[in-house]
Amino acid sequence: MFLISKLVWIFAQPLSLAFFLVFLALIAGLLRWRILSILGATGSALILFVTLYTTAGNLLMQGLEQRFAKPAADPDSLQCMIVLGGAFENEVNTVRHGIEFNAAADRFVEALRLAQKFPQSRILVSGGDGSISGIYEGDAAASERFFPLFGVGRDRLIEERQSRTTFENAVNTKEFLTSQGLSNCLLITSGFHMPRSVGIFRKLGIDIVPWPTDYRSDGQVSLGFDFTQPNLNAQNMATAIREWYGLVGYYLAGRTSELYPQ
């Protein structure tokens, strides 16, 4: 399932689909299949325009982020928190042995804030190497360097280093929670990733409190044109589409009970 999901995404992401349609149009043109060539070229241009020059991706992202609202205030007490991996630049860190983050760094910034506010809380970091090659360290390993830099002792960390997917995050986390006698933890992950994550944790009967972070939209996006930031538009479109692939795939595979948890 892991390898299949990786291969599907390589070919099914928006820019890959646009390239495939251009290639199809070229082949159809060489074979003098005029209608098919026009359809391929038109489809590719449409995908590129919507992806690069509209707010469609931001709107999809906003929808995902609004499914679970972050509580207005911190809890009165906190026993544990679960931080899902995906925030470290694992390829860089493996070689340089640093703590380089990507755009999802807020997951660990928020976990650090809460860890300092609630010094008795435990931090379960779930994340192994999610690459196809499997040769890099994961977020759990990198977190062992990150948290102690800010006064959070390693004895408070629970490192789940084997998971490569969100489903494996939940399955492996459940075993750790049971062995440590922990329950009702905060689930910290990106806002757009929270619906799928909660759906899986619910399906496995794991009691969590959703604690979204790492927002990519301002919550006020409407559909329209945007010629000012094509790179960001493309990135948000790809991220949102990938998340929807995950929602649909996990639902069809029986790994969640709801297509779009809320």
C-alpha cells in the first residue's frame, strides 16, 4: 500500500497530469488524431491555468483546514501529545545531522510551546522515513536533537520511528499509548492533514483531542484569479489534492469510517 500510494502520487499530481496530457497531445498529433490532440493540449492548459493562476488550490486547502477548529484556549492540564511527522527535511538532516524544518515546522513549534507550558506532559513523535528508498532518518529521530535544545528532557520523549504513512502513524502510536498507559492526548498535525488523521485515529478507537496547526490559508479565500504567486498556488493545489487522494483512498480501503471527518 505504501509503495502504491507513492507511485500513484508521482503520476497523479496536477503538474504530472498536465505533462501527461501534453505528451498525449504530441503523440496524437504525430498520428494525425486531431481531436484527441486538441483535447490533450486543452486539458493540459486548463490544469496549468487553474493550478497556477487561480485560488482553487487555496480554496481546497481552506476547506480542509476548517474541518477541525483549534480550541480557543490551552487545556487546563495536559498528560500527553502526539506529534505526527512530516516537518523535518529528513534528507538534509540525515547528512548534516541538523534540525532543518520544512513548511510544516509549526507542528513541532507548537509541541515545544505546550511542552514548556506543561512540564509533566509526554511527547510522542510518530514518524519514520517516508521516502521510497528508506535510507533517511525520520522525524522521531530528529526530534531527539530538537527538543533537548530548548530544555525538554529526552525522558519525556516517546519516539515511534517505524511509520511511513498516516495509517502507520496511528497503528504504531496506539501500541505506544497502550504500553505507556497514556490516553486523551492532543493530536498535533497540520490543519489540512487533520481530517484524514482524525478519521484514522477514530477508526482505531484512539481517543485524541484534535490540535491543528500549520495553517496555509487565512480562512477568507474565495474562488478567483491570482497571478501574483503561481508557485505558492501550485504548491497548495498539490498539497490539497494529495490530501483528498488520501481521504478517498483510506475511506475506500476501510481505514476510515467517514469520507470527510469533522
